[in-house]
Amino acid sequence: MAETQAGTLVLEEVSKVFSQRGGQGDVRAVDRVSLTIEPGEFVTLLGPSGCGKTTTLRLISGFEMPTSGRILLDGKDISHRPPNKRDMAMVFQSYALFPHMTVFNNIAYGLRVQHTPRHDVQQRVERVLELMGLSGMGNRRPHELSGGQQQRVALARSLVVEPRVLLFDEPLSNLDAKLRVQMRSEIRNLQRRLHITSVYVTHDQVEAMALSDRIVVMNNGQIEQIGTPEEIYRWPVSRFVADFIGRANFLSATVQTSREKEATVTLLGRTVTVSASALLPPGTIGTAVLRPEALLLEDDPTLEQVVVEQTMYLGSTVEYIVRLGEQRLIVVDADPRPGRVFREGATAGLSFEPETVHLLAEPAI
Amino acid sequence: MRTLTRNHRIAEFRRITQDPVLFVGLVIVVLFVIITVISPIYAMVEESLTEKGRELFERYLTSPVYQRIFRNTMEMGLLVAAIGTALGFVLAYVQVKVAVPFKRLIHFIALVPIVSPPFAVATAALLLFGRNGMITYDIFGVRYDIYGLDGLTLVLTLSYFPVAYLNLRGMIQALDPALDEAATNLGASKWRVFRTVTVPMLIPGIAGSFLLLFVEAIADLGNPLVLGGNYEVLATRIYVSIVGLYDTTAAAVLSVVLLVPSLLVFIVQRYWISRTSVVSITGKPSGTPQVINHPLVVWPLFAAVMAIVLLIVIIYGVIFAGAFTKILNVNNELTLDHFDFVINGYGSEAMKDTTQLSAIATPIAGVLGMLIAFLVARKKWTGRHALDFATMLGIAVPGTILGIGYLLVFNGPQQITLPVIGTVTVIPKLTGGRAVFGGAAAIVLVYIVRSVPAALRAGVAALSQIDPAIEEASVSLGADNFGTFRRITLPLIRPAFLSGLIYAFARSMTTISAIIFLTTPRTKIMTHQILNEVENGRYGNAFAYCVILIVIVLAAIGILAVAVGTTTGAEKTTIEGAA
Ligand SMILES: Nc1ncnc2c1ncn2[C@@H]1O[C@H](COP(=O)(O)OP(=O)(O)O)[C@@H](O)[C@H]1O
Ligand SMILES: [Mg+2]
């Protein structure tokens, strides 16, 4: 398949307000979203249900019009261009295959709409069928295919027109868990190979981490954070992000000194230097994010003592729920050696690895 | 926020104009509805509010004659609505929930009155139950006077109960059987389930059918003309005002009186009943429906249903027998004279004209219906609800009212004066003497206007079954709105399109009240000819007309089904080789 042209997508302060009938209670589904997506980049919009992911995607695709703000594709303002003139193709959650057409005609649809010569249509469809592992299924009807195959047809139908931007709205959420993981890596491989700018919507953080070059975490119509999967996991900018991406414990930490991206804090009785998402004046009480694997339980009476409330032995890891004063924490021991597993009801000393701690500007609750 | 909304509307509008085909379609549809539906109704209301109209209003309000006419109309409407809904309910309930034999046959026969031409049932009833009735006199020796409320109630109920039957059958089928099961599991008897679960759930459907039948009954013109006798109703008085007295103002005033309850019912239907009935239906019935098979329930109900079926069979038997005999019950010699009269003689012109005009109106109505359904259900624009409402008015107002409106609006050419060019005729004279096409254009328009609403509803219902993402996928792949409509939407709503076409043709062939004022000597319409024959006592000819009309409609249904196709291509079929 030929290299598709560029595909730089820019959102400038884009907002979308749905006015409810009756005038009252307008919904601000997308709130001043600004974002630049580079050619060939795979960006995921991630967030809880109702946070405005789908609406953002529909604004990009042209099925909704922004209430304010601009959308640019390779420098051209396309905010008011109709969706069929945007050179983008969308893969839907429901697949949205044309039920009255064969697989072949489904895939050929976009090419025929563009009046591609008959011979080319035949060739390109065959090639995509092969690429997607659908060879020999051209004459089937969509309802004669399994869910995974239907999803492949939907993807093939979008790929064959070689759009500048591919859009996905939770395309895997109708598949069972195993197939989902498999399709996930197929999508990833294809996208890397074809180098098509892609915007992917999901509420599944694992899916987002597995697929994306960058993740855009959304909440209440706004962008909370943009970053690579690692950045988002290691240096979340807010409790919301830390909580949404993976699991997190929040502990209060007193700032001693603060530099850019770094702070020295007192945490669980120790003074350590940790990464920080903002400059904080000395004396401030911030929130330290500790991933479960950053916490350690040790048989050491000099450490802060916690009570083990629950022990779950999962084979390669052991998960504990422990109580520290009023707070419950999750601790994951990724290297449980025999004899080092704490039983429920036992007391243990709580320790941590400072390198993996991240400080937020929000006060702890 | 207000300016924001306005800008938004402008943007919305700009977006529609960006797609020229869609925009042109929208403009055509809106203009069509304004010219053919809104303006006639408006003209009629306007006429009734002229000084003369207002005087008439006052006169009628205080005149005992008119008060009586009004009371008669309401009385007849309520009776027909009550009995018709009850009949429809019994048939529907038995059909879905009771173990009786011959269900398919019962269903088929119950639907027969829907495709019957006007006057057929009334005339047959006259021959069966009148002074010399084959049943009342020949069998029971009674010289029964069928003219008046009793006869009217009988024929109107028989003509319109199928509407209630279909309505309620759909709702009873959609009732979640799990509810029955739950109630039965809780120890309730079947009677209790019926009383406390089934009936309350169906209240919206029952109310809806009642209102529908009420409106149909008070708007009906054909039956009161034949069987009314001294029992005058609004529809017949309107007819006399135009045909006998040439007094359009009086007709307009009376029409407004008829229009008010019709519109009220339409609005209640639309904004109350359709809304509540959605709530009560789960859409995905689960569990096995409980069938009632207690003999003490089954057989009395079966007998009642069979009585209705038998009545319908006898009435249609009379229609066919009457068409093939010299004078039924007087001279029962078999003859084809009546058919000769219709096919080769005086009636052939009407037969050809009516079929031709209906055939012209049918595809237009079908396509318009689907197009409006698409614009209303799939495109976001301010005014789509108004378009839906205005289109539905075409059938919500009684036919006589539409006919008078057409007389008022199209009896002269519609002209506008433009600078430079001068006076331009936008719409030529469509009705009365020297109208274009001998008045045929107006009749075709009325056929379309009366048929589009059913096609629209069928289209909207079909569209609501189709995931909008399928159409969005097409657009996302580069197709414009028109291409999407043609390649994706239309094929997927093909069955709705077909039923829209069938309805349009059948409706056009059998309509009377809306076109009775619009026929001209140059354009003869079968239903109007039937009325002439009935009024002159030539029942044989009338019945022959009816039989031919039914045959034409059935043939057209067959042709349409073959031409359009009954499937979408999306149906699940087992193909050899497929796993
Ligand atoms: N067409 C619409 N009309 C009114 N409100 C809408 C519409 N579409 C979405 N919303 C509202 O906008 C918000 C964001 O919705 P959506 O973008 O679908 O969220 P997500 O895809 O993240 O679950 C929700 O509150 C939703 O109710
Ligand atoms: Mg969504």
C-alpha cells in the first residue's frame, strides 16, 4: 500500500456544546481541547464514559460541528468541511458494515464512491483482504462472519481508501477478551506499517497503553494530560489521571525544597527526593502517588507499621491490602520469596522506593 | 448562549446547503408540503373567518338544526370508536393469546375491509339488512329501516375496526411475556393477569385506536351519503353545501368545526399516546407467551370472532354476487353486463383515468415519503419536527377539508409579479372547468398528499431499526448524502418503501372524500362513479366497479412487490458452503 500523504491534525481550542431541547441544561461535551497530532502518530483519547471522547472524535470526523475553535488538517481549516470531504475514515464500535452487501462490496465501497477504475478496485480490495487475513471471504455477507472477522472487514474498508487519518471509536469493545488482545496487536502492527495518522477512542487504559504513541487523558470534556504511556503512568499530573491509569495509593508528603520537576519531601517518616509535577513552596503538603509495586512490606519494627487486612497470592505476585491509620493501601510484591508472605492480620513495616514516587500539587485528602 | 444557539443554527443551515442534492431535496419537499398541504388548509380556515364566515358560525352555533348535526356526528363517532376498538381488541387478543383454530384465516379476513372501496360495504349492508333485506326481510320477515345511526354504525365499524385490530395486535405481541409469567408465578389467575397486567399495559394502544377510529368515522363521507338517510352528519352537510348550494364559505365554516376535533386527536396521538406506548413495550420479548386454552374462555371467544368473520364474508359475498347477477335478490340471473359496462362501456374511462392517476401518484408518494423520513429521522436541522407534523396533516385532516382547500387555492392560477419580467404564473389553475389536465393534476396531488404520511411513518420506523453508524460509515468513506441515501439507506428500507407504495396505490384507488369536489367531466374517478351508480340504484354496476377496483389493487400489489422487491438483501439466508 502506498505511503499516505502527511496527516498532521491540529485541534485549536475546540469546544462542543449540545443544547438540550427546552434551552436549559446545555451540555459542554468538549471543552477547549487543543491538540497536535503528528503524521503517522497513533494517539488515543482515554477517559471514563461520558467524558467527551466520542464527541471529540466526531468533531474530527465532521459528524459534529464545533461550537467554537478550529480543526486543521495539514494546515487547512476543515472545521466546517462535510465528513465525506475530509479524507478520513472511521471504524465504528458496531462495525457498521453494510448488511446488504458482500464483504467484497463493503470494502470496495469507498473506492467506488471515488470512481476508482474497476480494475484497480479489484486489485486493491484483494490486497487488503489478504493483508487482513480475509482471503476467500469476499463473497460472504457480514452476518456470516464472526465478530473478529467483521471487525477486520470494517478495518479493511477504512484502510483501502488510504485516508490521511484513521479514526477508531472503541472498535474492540464488542469482542471477547482474548480476541480483543489479538486484534489490538494486529491494529498496532498495521498502523506502524502503514504509517497512517490514527486517533483511537477507548475507556480501557490497558488498550490505550498497548496501542498508543501518545495518550490524551480526558475528563469532563477537558484534556487532563497528554503524554506517552510511560509518562502518563510515571508522572501523572493529577489524582484523576493517576487513579485512571493503573492503580495508585495517595499519601500526603511535606515539601522541604522544590525544583523544576523534582522535590525533596518527607514521606512516611523519610526525607527523599522524588519527581514532581509542579513547583511547590517549602512547607506545602502535597500528594505523593505511590504505585502498588513501589510499596514494600518488611519485617522491620523501625518502619511505619501497617496491619495486613487481605492477602491475595496470585502466583507471580502477591497483593496486599493494608491499613495505615485510617487509610487503606494496595501493595504488590512482584518478587514474593517463600517465607516473605505476610498473613492476614499480621503487622508489617511499610517502606517504598523513592525513584518511583511522584508528587502532585493537589493536597491529599 | 442565545447568540451561540443562533450561530449554531446558521452553521447547521450552511452545512445542509453544502450538499447541493440534499439541499435541493429539502427545498422541494418543504415547498411541496407548503403548497399542497398547508396552503389549502390555511385557505379553508381563512375562508371560514371572513365576515360572512363569522356570521355563519354564529348562526350555526345557535341553530337547532346544526346543533343536531353536530351531536349526530359526535354520537356516531363515539359509537363507532367504542365498538370498533372493542372488536379490534377481541380479535387481536384472540389472535395472539388464545388457542383457537383458523388463526391465519381470521387474520386475513379481518384485513379485507382495509382494501375495500367506499360504498361497497354500505351498499351490501343495504341489500342484506334493509327494507327488502336478504337477511332482515327474507329470513326474519322484518322491514327494517337501516338508514340512520344504526346502519352507519354497522358499516363504519366494519370498515374501520381493522385499524384497531392491527394496532392492538402489534402491541399485544410486543408485550413482554415475562410479565405474564411473573404475574402467574406470583399466583395470579389468568383473569387477574388480564385485568391487572394486560389491559393496563394496553391502555395507550386502546386509547390510540379509539381516537383513530373516532376521527375516521366523523371524517367519512361515503357511508353517510349512502346510509345516512335523515341522519345528517357534518361530512354530508359539507358535501351538500358544496355540491348542492355552491356555498364554499358555509362548507369552510362547517369544515373548521370538523377540523378541530380531528386536529385535537391528531395532536393527542402524536404527543401523548405515541410517547407513553414506547415506555410500555420492552421491544425484546423474552420467555414464552402464555396461551389461554381453557374451553370456557376459548369457545365463546371463538364464536364471537367467527360471527365477525362470517359477517365480513357475507358482505363481500354479496358484493361479488351482486356484480355477477342482473339484480341481486330480484333477478338472480347470472350476467357479465355490469362488467361490460365498466370495462368496455361508460365506466372504462373512469377505470383508466383512476388507475393512471394512481399509478402516477404512487411512486411520487413513495419516494417523497422515504425522502422526508430520511430528512426527518437522520438529518439534524431546526424544523424537521415541523416538516414531519405538516406532512402528517395530509392524512390527519378529513378528506373533505383538503378537497375544499384545493377548490379555494387552485381554482385560479397562482401568480406573482416580478420586476422587469412582469406577472408570472407559478401554479396554473388546477381545479374546476378549464383547469390544466382537466383537473387531473389536482387529483394526483391529493392522492400524493393523502399517501405520503403512511410512507413517512413506515420509513421512519424502518430507519429507527438501522444503526445510524451504517450511514455514517458510508459518508466517512466519501459518499455524499444523496449517494448514501441511494446506495445504503434506500436498499435497507426497501420493505418500508414497498409498503408505502402499496398503501399509496390502494389509498389513491379507493379515496373518495378528498377528490369528490375535484373531479371534472374530463377526469372521471371510479369511486365517484360508484357513488353515481349507487345513488341511481344501479347496484350491479357499483359492485362490478368495486370488484374491478379490488382486482386492480391486488394486481398492483403483485407488480409492485416484484418490481421493488420485498427484501433488503441483508436478511439472513443460509448459503451453501457457509459454515
Ligand atoms: N447528540 C448529543 N446530544 C446531547 N448530548 C450529547 C450528545 N452526544 C453526547 N452528548 C453528551 O456529551 C457528553 C459526552 O459524550 P460522549 O462524547 O459520547 O462521551 P464518551 O464517548 O467519552 O463516553 C455526555 O454527557 C453525553 O451525554
Ligand atoms: Mg463513546
